[in-house]
Amino acid sequence: MPLWIPITIAAAFLQNLRSALQKHLKSRMSDVAATTARFFYAWPLALLYLWGVREVTGDPVPGITTGFAVYLVLGSLTQILFTFLLIWLFSFRNFAVGNTFSKTEIAQIALLGYILLGDPLSLSGGVAVGVSVVGVLVLSAGHSGLGLSNIAVGLRERSTLIGLASGFFLGASVVLFRGAAHALDGGDSVMRAATTVAWSTAFQTAILCIYLRWREPGQLSRLWRHWRQAGLVSVVSILGSICWVTAFTIENAAYVRTLGQVELLFSLFVSVAIFRERITRLEIVGILLVAGAIGLLMLGN
């Protein structure tokens, strides 16, 4: 089994756990501060991980190039923009439709990966990506209680454009981080990923802290006050980021994100097994499509 497959599954599990932990912070601080908790205590851990990789492997830290700096800054900013747009989306009455369209990031990753990095898709990989996109849209629509008529009407809503934009920025950040890792001078996939995570986490922490200090000055003190909860979010987040970026560095980002949709299956399992929620027929169709796409992708690799 290729190394990127178990790493991606671990990343998907950690992302699911991080989302659950961040929900508990929303009652204690603003949405932007809760988002900042993802990075606030994580950047020292990212630097520690980079140091650990260097010590274990004995390899030097890769040299920074202009291409790396450009990809890294753009990737960090697009990831922040994605987060802001997703938070804004929740303020709309019909956010469910927009949130459904935000799930199109896999198709956008495949397109952007080809345009920016020249990453091709095999026939089976392309089919898996396409089936996954349809499955995620169906699953998201079913979970939100939407029908085809709701989605058709929602095409004209502002929330739909915001949803598509958030999917675009998420997809762009994934491709740009892969580009950043490959633009480094030297190092294997693990070292390149560790370097990318360390620089991006530090940069994003600085940007978000400056924003909070400027626009929401009281929120930084809340991050300090709730350090246990925020720190746990940071630990889970940095572990997830390490897994994601390592997988992106090894394999085509579109394949990684397609397999990463196993996160939705984790989430649905928790909803049914723990919270005893009932699933709709549309959700079952979506599950089968996503599972089929994952199976096709793994057979092709």
C-alpha cells in the first residue's frame, strides 16, 4: 500500500476530530478567534516537528526558494480566505445550499493542479474524482435536508457564490501548498512537508493575530484564558496538517482529497452510532458514491 494512503486516512480522522473540538470554542470566543486556535499554539509544535525530522534523518532543512515563498504566502492566504468565507456563509438563512456547493473543491483541485503544477489524472483517477464530487454533493444535500429543487433555486443566491468561492480557495490552498513543498531546494517528501508546515503555520498565526489585535483586540486574551481547549485544537490541527501536507507532497492533491472524503464517512458513522441520528435515502446514495470513488482510487493505486 502506498504511504500516502494511510497518511491521508489519518489526516481525515484528525480533521474530523479538530472540527468537533473547535465547535466547543465557539461559545467562548469569536469565530475568527476559534479559527486562530487552529494555529495559535501549533506553530512551536510545527518547528519542533521540523527539528525532530532533521535530527532523525540527519538531512539538512531544504533551501528556501522564491517559488516556495510565493506558493507558501498564496497558499496560506487562500486557506485563511476559505475559512473566513465559510464562517460568513453560516450567517445566511439559506447557508445549506451554499455549503453544499462549497464541497466542489475536489474538482477545483484537479483543475488547478493541472493548470498550476501540471498534475495529470489517470482515467481511473479522473472517474474517481468525478464520482466523489457527485457523491459529496448528494451526501451534503441529503444531510442538509435539501432536494434537487432547493439546489436549483439556490443557484441564484449569494450564498451559492460564496460556497463556490470557499471551495475554490480551499482547493487553491491545497494545490499551492503542494507547489510550495515541491519548490523547496532539496529534501525528501517528509522533510519538504515538515518545512512547508512550519513556515505556513508561523505565517498564518502572525496574520491572524495581527487581525485579531486590530479588529477584535479582546479575543487574543480569550485564547490565552482558554489555553487548554485552544491548545488541544492546535495539537490535533498540527498533526492533521503534517499528515495532509505530507500526503500532498507525495501524491496528486486531487487523489489525496478524494480519499480524504472518508472523513465524511467517519462523521456520519459518529452521527448514527453515537448520536442515534437517522440517515436519509439521499445520504445513503451519497455514501455509496463516495465509498465507490475511494475504492476505485485505491484499486488504481
